[in-house]
Amino acid sequence: METTSYLLRLAIEGDAEAQFRIGYRLAFGKKSPKPREWEEVLSWWQKAASQGVRRANFYIGTCYEHGQGVPKSIEKAFDYYLEAAQDGHVEAQYNVGFCYREGQGVPQDYQRATEWLAKAARNGDEQAQRDLGYSLFYGQGIPLDKTRAVYWYRKAAKAGDSKAQYNLALCYADGEGVAQSHKWEKHWLQRAASKGHIQAKKRLDKPRRKLSFFCVKMTVAIQIEGRTKGMQSYEERYVLYKGYSEAEAIQRAKLAAPAYQKPYLNSDGLLVRWKVESIDSAYEVVTEANTKDFEGAEVFSVLKTRKLTPNRVWTENEKIDEV
């Protein structure tokens, strides 16, 4: 590895690569440059760029974007980014796409933004892959294609981009561009949350989707000791949960209902399909049942006791629908 003094000597002698590298070391060495030192950094990069070091234009662009060693100018930054992007610099390609999308330093143009984001995405830039997925998902500057959006979200998510991981989780949650899967929704939410993504953390702590509430009947059978054969009474409790489409909620209720039609007995007078507990702990029992049978469903409350005909679903407006 060349010493800084050796590179400096080469740079002074006019070596373009050395000029770029000495500027890079000054900018990103152990100590951050002071405001005046940025002028020297910029000077070396400008010399390197004038001799054909293409990536130097990208770094000159960052100086103009952040006002380092030169008055801040997003317009000039864009010009340098564009020059570097046209020479194949991947980060510059992303920055050009970003500028077009946001209208920074150049008139907003979603179509051109998507063109540059696509170039950067194909060259492996994870931010570009994520943003290209966003453009495809919403048809921004490109025909809407949620399947392809998921493809690019997944690329960026696997590369570790937390925003892409969160977006991919939402796609799995709602079955947008990919088969609905709460398992994979949770997987990508956890990946995003582990990287500090706030919305992913909140979503893991709350119900997974903003859908209608449904009350699915969880029937518990009670048989009083000393009574004659068969069931003399039923106590039916209902739990309010959130998740799944209405059609799926009803279908799950259909599948669950037969398990509760047969009377069961235990010493505490309460039996549900998954666990036997005292009647006082019905809330906890049903919560556990929901966790196991309705993946990710969150129980909010056990409603007051109601005597209803088996095989029915209780909806939020208290209308009883046949299932």
C-alpha cells in the first residue's frame, strides 16, 4: 500500500489516479476534513476529473450537494452526477434517478427517474432496487407491475435494505404481487425491525392489517355435574380479532365450529379446543387458541356471554350471518 507521501508526490507530478486517491484519503481518512481542507480535497478531484478519472465527477458532485469546499448547489451537483452516471458510475446513476424523481436540481421527471434507477438497480445498487420496486408498485414513470415490484424489493431486501424489507413484508401481508403469506410477512418485518425500522417494529407490536373487525364465535361447552345425559346448557363466548379477509374469516369459522358442537366436560366446567382452563381464564385460553389457529391474530376482548345457534359468525354490527 502506497504511503500518503508517495501518493502526494505522484499527484504533484500530475498522476491522475494519484490525484484522485490523495483527495479521497484527505476526505475519508481518520480525521474528517475541516471546512478549508475540503477546498484542497475538491481541487485534487477536479484535477483528476480533468484527466479522465470518471469517478472523480461523482465525488465533486457530492461536494456541491453538501457545500463542502464550494458553495452548495444542487444544480451543479446534478451536472456532475449526470456526467459520472453516463460513464457508468452506479452511485451516480442512483443519484441522477433520485434527483429526477424528487425534482432536485432538475425538473421532476418520473420517466427519466425510472430509467436511471433501473440502470443502477441492474448494476446492483440496493437503494435503486428498492426505489425501482416502488416505481413499479405504484406505476410511477413506468407501467404498474406489482410482480416485478416484488422482484426488486426482494433483491434489495436480501441485500439488507430495511425499507425494502418492510415494503416486501407489506406485499406478503396483502398478497400484492406475491401470494399472501403471513409467515413471510413476519419474517421480513423482523428483519427490518432488527435494523431499526420503526414502522416494522410498530407493526410487529400491533395487528397486522387494517381490516374490518370480526367476532368469531369460540364455543365453550359446560356440563354441570350431577345433570342427566348430554348438554343442558351452552355458554358461548366471542372474541374480537383482527386479520384475514372476511371470506377467510368465515371459512375458518366453518372449520372450527364442528369441534365445539360435541359436549365436553372437565372439573372446572370449561373446555376449548386447544387447552383446558378455568372459566375465569377464558380470555387467556382463547388468546392462545387464536395464536395457534389464526396465525398472527390479535385478541382484543372477550365479549359478554351470548347464547347463539352453533355455526354462526358474529360481526361487529351484531348481525348474525349464516356460514
